[in-house]
Amino acid sequence: MYALNTSTMTIEGFTASSISVSNLHFVATIYDVRQEQKPDFSEYFRAPVLTTFTGVSTVTLIPAPGQNIFRKIERLQVYNADNVSHTVSMRYNNNNTTYFIAKQLMASTETFDLIKLRII
């Protein structure tokens, strides 16, 4: 399970090359819960996060949660809408200390599912 549990922790992404025609699409499914509430997420609804990669510039894919919020990430998905292949990187950024999560070469129109967790 990936989670953001401080107001300085984000997930960022970038590509190894410039975009040719179309930005790559990013979709995440998250839960936000106050840290003092029930931690099993059984009573909470999924919320989508939608953004795009803009090329070699680093973009924030999932913003930091607010104070006392625990953000659980159920799914990270990237779609290469460009007409060329791209190497996509995603990483945690915790107060400017980064930790890589994934690096994937994607062909045009390919979808990459980084995480697919289910709550039972």
C-alpha cells in the first residue's frame, strides 16, 4: 500500500523526453481519512485524481494531504496519449527528499497500472 501521511509528502512524475503531440494522462484513486478516525477505510468512497505529465518537467501527480489527514493510494495509472514511446518515472517527495516508486518504458497508447489494491 502506498500512502501519504504528512503535509509535506507528494507523489511526482516526469518523462525522460519531451512530449511530441499529446501529454500523458495520469489517474489515481485515493481515500482521505482523518488520522484520528477509523483506519480501515471501509466507510470511505474513492476519489479520483486526474492530471497530465508535461514532459521532462516534474509535476505533482498527487498533492500532499492536509493536516492530520492520511491519504491512501489505491491505484496509479498512466496512459501514453502521445504518438511516441516515453519512459515515465514516479516518485515520493517527502519535504524535498525523493524516493523512486517506478520507472516504465511505455509505447504509444499503452497503459501502465502501477498499483491495483483492493480493500476487502
